[in-house]
Amino acid sequence: MRDLSTVVVVGAGAAGHAAAATLRREGYAGSVVVVHGEPGAPYNRTLVDKAILQGLLTLEQAALPAVADDVELVPARATALDASAAAVTLSDGRRIPCAALVVATGSAPRRHDLVRAGERRVVHVHTAADAVRLRGLLEDDGVTRATVLGAGFVGVEVADALAGAGLHVDLVARSTLPLVGALGESVARRVAGLLQGHVSMHLGRRVERVAPGRGGVTIALDDGTRLRSHLVVVAHGTMPATAWTGTDGGILVDDRLRAAGGPRVYAAGGAAVHETTFGVRFRIDHWDAAAAQGTHAARTVLHDLAGAPDPGPYVATTGFTLRMRGTTVAASGTVPPGAVALQQETDDPDAVLTSFHRPDGALVGAAGIRAARALLALRANIHRP
Ligand SMILES: Cc1cc2nc3c(=O)[nH]c(=O)nc-3n(C[C@H](O)[C@H](O)[C@H](O)COP(=O)(O)OP(=O)(O)OC[C@H]3O[C@@H](n4cnc5c(N)ncnc54)[C@H](O)[C@@H]3O)c2cc1C
């Protein structure tokens, strides 16, 4: 049993690491415990498909720095949350009651049935272990063709990486443009242009069947196309990794990142579900946004437990970049469902810049290609009245 000044942070990725570091840096005097549910040290997940898959970094090299000597890192999985008592049960059977609990367990890939059934040639790329496993498959003799299902961030980056490694890559997606949900149509069209000729794209297509057989996997598309490949990467997006809390729909939070369901429970990063003033619910699953939420949640904890100043509402202004075929794609803020996209003028005729607005006109996000400076200027106005 812990004393009730303990703050438990479940998850040691972007949000969990930032939450624990903020608690210590900003003077929390009680115990801080971080629960990490994967083998090995906590690591930077963005490096999974940019460095670990390619063998550029080992897991040790992709590890996050230790938060502080006096933060306890517990290698276990959280298996249950008692929200009314702010207590967590771990896979080793322990139950830790605490003064406050931050849910920072991130996301999990939408599982494909064949992955669940243990088919080794059908994989996800989410964890460091996934990247190591896929790397092992690439080293098998005669592996020259891969199919990637899904053209979101992970699908596009993995397709680009596998094609860069010399494989023939088929990229299949229901959407008619890669990354269109996150970047808007104009930027997504340019991303498609960057991938053209590098990977073979089957956009606007539905997968009817994935059939593993001798030496490969056959994928049947709704237009009658049959794709044969040696391995398949399924990148059909993610779900909040919150099944252990009793819901796999994520933790609904208020604007201070307090969980709706428990008085001393908070959530940050991929596990947190935000709600706009128009009632639209969404998650923001990027590294910097998750870290900013971890920091914000910790400041709310400090306010609630120790009388620190109210951090005010969390506002998503952080961004992310994607480097593809020598071109940087960048975005800031969010694109909540229903956001209105507007094309912005830029000085450079090669640049594309799109801003995203709420129904009342407020700027909530922006995305661009070759438009870094203009994007930064827009970023300063995100969520300004
Ligand atoms: C392959 C890949 C590439 C990406 N590239 C980029 C990029 O370039 N830029 C970008 O901005 N974002 C990128 N992202 C997204 C980014 O990694 C996430 O948005 C970010 O990691 C979310 O932070 P988080 O703290 O919410 O979750 P995570 O960083 O995923 O951390 C979750 C933590 O919770 C732990 N955990 C999960 N379940 C349990 C449990 N039951 N018990 C205990 N611990 C548990 C995990 O082990 C981990 O420590 C990428 C994601 C992937 C999968």
C-alpha cells in the first residue's frame, strides 16, 4: 500500500514521461510512480518506423532519458482502474491507491484478425518489438514485395521506408488520397505526388480478402485486383489503449485534462478524448501534443493537490513534421471532425498551405508543404479569438 501523497502515471511514453518530469520539476514532494507496460526501457515511439525498423537505432538508443532518480519506474501492465478510489491494479497483482492518477497509455493499433491469429507475415508497426519483428522478416530470403494497408501516418511512412529499402510496395487505402484526414485535400494531393512512382498506390479501394498461402499473402481488392506479397503491414489507425480502464473508447477529459469519470483521475496523450464546445469528440495523437498534454495534466494535478496556480485550459497548438522523399510536410494544431479547410496564399508557388477552422471561423490548425515559415506565422493565431 502506498501513502496517499503518491501520484501514479500509467504509461511512460510522451505524455507519461512529460507528466512525471513536470511533477518533479515543479516541486511535487510526494512519491511519483510511473508504470511502463512494455519490455525494456521507455522509448520514443516516433523512432519505431524512422530508425528502429531501418536498424539505424537500437532500442537502447531510442530510449527516453530517465525522468529523475526519485521517480519509481514500475515494469508492469495496468490491468484495472478503480476511478472512484483513484487506484490502479497491476499485472503483478498489486493495487496502488493514490492521491492522483494520470492515464497516459497512448494508443494501440486496430488489430487485424490475422495478426491476432498469429500469422507472422501480417504485422502492425506500433511498438519497438513490432519494428524488430518486421526487420527480421525483411531479412528472410526472397522477400521483395510488401503490401501496406492504410494510408495514414504510419502506413505512408512504412510504405516509404520499405520502398526505400528496395522492396516493391503496394499501398492500399479506402481514402482517395493519403493522409487526407490529417492534412486536408491539397496537402494530401502533394503527398500522393511525392509517393507516385516510389510505391504502387491503390487508393479508394476496399480489401475484400487477405489470404496467407505458401510463400506469400494474396490480397483481393474490390476492383478485382489481386496483390501478391511476401508480407503485409496493416496500418488501419489506432484506438485509445484504455481497455484496462474498462473502456476502449478513451478517457473523456475536461479542458484541464481531468477525467470525466473520476475525481482524481487525469488523462493525456493518445488515451485522452477531448470535446470541442460544439460537442465534437476527438483525440490528438502526435508526440509533441502528447508531451504538452502530459505537462498540462501534471500542472492540473499540482493545482488540485498542492495549490499551484490553475494552468488554464489546454490548447493544442503543437505541431508535427513528416519528412518524405526529401520534402518536409508540417502541421500544427488539430483538424477536428467537421473542420472547414481554407487554402492560404504563399509567396512560393511550390508551397501548399491549408488552414482549418471551427464552424464559428476560429483557426484550429494548419498543414503545409514547403511552407514552414507561413505555417509558423499561422500557428501563432491558433485558438486566438
Ligand atoms: C510508428 C509510429 C510513428 C510515429 N511517428 C510520429 C511522428 O513522426 N511524429 C509525431 O508527432 N507522432 C508520431 N507518432 C505518434 C506518437 O508516437 C504518439 O502520438 C505518442 O507517442 C503518443 O504519446 P502517449 O504518451 O499518449 O503514448 P505512447 O508514447 O505510446 O506511450 C504509451 C505508454 O503506455 C504504456 N502502456 C500502454 N498500455 C499500458 C498498460 N496497460 N499498462 C502500463 N503501461 C501501458 C506503453 O508501454 C507506453 O509506455 C508515431 C506513432 C507510431 C506508432
